Amino acid sequence: MFAGGYAVLDIARTDDGFVAVGADHDDGQTSGAVWISSDGLSWSRVESPTFSGTVMRAIAAGDPGLVAVGIESIWFSPDGTEWNVVDTPLEVGTLWDVALTPWGFTAVGFRSHQFPGDTGYHEGQPGDHGPHVR
């Protein structure tokens, strides 16, 4: 945990260094938090309005970028500095982890979803693009 009520919950390695995700608890408000580092020693905080009111629990890196998951949200970033909430047709729930698989990013939690590369979102079903974690 960083000073000031920050918690780092996961770190991903990228071609440019590292990206960490977690939470910032300040004045009774909790927000997701992202930090970037080129060397793992010096870290810079990344700000985004998309982090408000949630916690970022896990992150995975791959082509075409980074996917972070948490409570009620999924985020995508091409480089760790600009983040967008992934527009999903279903209620996300709480996602606990995300991993890059040969078929894209797969997130697990109270539900399991697969993100096939850069083609967008769909709910994972058995038999779609390979195995799913349920």
C-alpha cells in the first residue's frame, strides 16, 4: 500500500515498463487507481474520470493494449495512460482477475467474459473461441 490510502492490487509488465492498478481511498470516497513506471522504482499516477467510485482489482497486458477489471467496470488502455470504460451489453458484476489467452483477454469473477482481441466484447459461452473459466 502506498502512503495516503492507496492500495496496489495488481501489476502488469509492458514493453515500456509496468502498469499497476488498485484503489485510492480519500475522504471516505473510493476510486480506482493506476500508476505507471518505466523501471519499477519510480511511479507516476494516472488520472481518469472513468476510475471514480470503483476499485480496479486486476490488469493484463497484451496486443492491442491493457485490460483492467474491477467492481462493475472493465477498462481498456492502449498504453496505460489513456483509459476508457469498455461498453458491455450485460451487467458486469465484480470481476476478480483478467488474463491474456490465445483467444484474447478473459476476465473471471462472479461471471466470466471473453474479449476476443480488438474485435470488442461478447459474453463467453462454452465452445466460443476455446475454453472458458467458469
